[in-house]
Amino acid sequence: MTRALDLAAVAGAAGDVPVGAVVVDAAGAVIGEGRNLRELTNDPTAHAEILAMRQAAASIDSWNLDGCTLVVTLEPCLMCAGALLQSRVSRVVFGAWDEKAGAAGSVYDVVRDRRLPHRAEVVGGVGEDLAVSLLRDFFDAKR
């Protein structure tokens, strides 16, 4: 989570919502990382999670991230939750809950929906205070 928080801080300093993510393999090695780049790239899909999963898939030369853990500073949205399920990520660990758009237990629980063919373990609230602080400071400065 420390690396994800560092990436989130970089995203915030660059004018994007401060969200950072890393993908670790079953041995705990970081195989992908990303930070929000929507503002910089004008790409609506440039969420930290998507970029981290893309890099992880490229690093192992496979779309299948079974056995991997996605660590992200903010609860994944619907798009990111769908992507992590499609990539077969086994576990998602996140910091701040997203009471407006979260899809891993707050607004929706897509990640653990039994109707879907794949589900991921969810661990929320890891490093929550720091993640919330980054987000709060970013949005307070915008107002």
C-alpha cells in the first residue's frame, strides 16, 4: 500500500485525482503499477487500477492475473471492478471506501457477486487514513 499511496500523491500533484495502484504476484513481487492519468491523457479509462493491471499483464505476458493481488488507494469503481474480474485478479486490497461510486462493497459489490463466474477476495480500509487524507486535501484545494 505504501507504493500505491506514493503513486497517488504523484497523481494528485499532477492535477489528477490522487489514486495509485500496484499489482503483486503470488510471491509478493510488484509486477504492475499505475496512477490516475485521466487528466494528463484525456483518457476516461486511465484509472490507476486499469494501468496497473495492463502493466502486470504485459510483465507476465498474459491477461490472466489469477493469484495476483490488486492494491489500490481507493475502492474500485464499476469499470475497474469489471476489469479486475475479467483479468481474474484473486484479491483486491484498498484504502478508502468510495461511498459515491465504489463497486467492491460500498455502493455495489460487483467484485464478490455470486452471479458472476469469477469473484475476488476484498480487503478494505488498509491505509485508509492516509488515502482519505490525500483525497480530502486534493478536493479541498479544488474548492
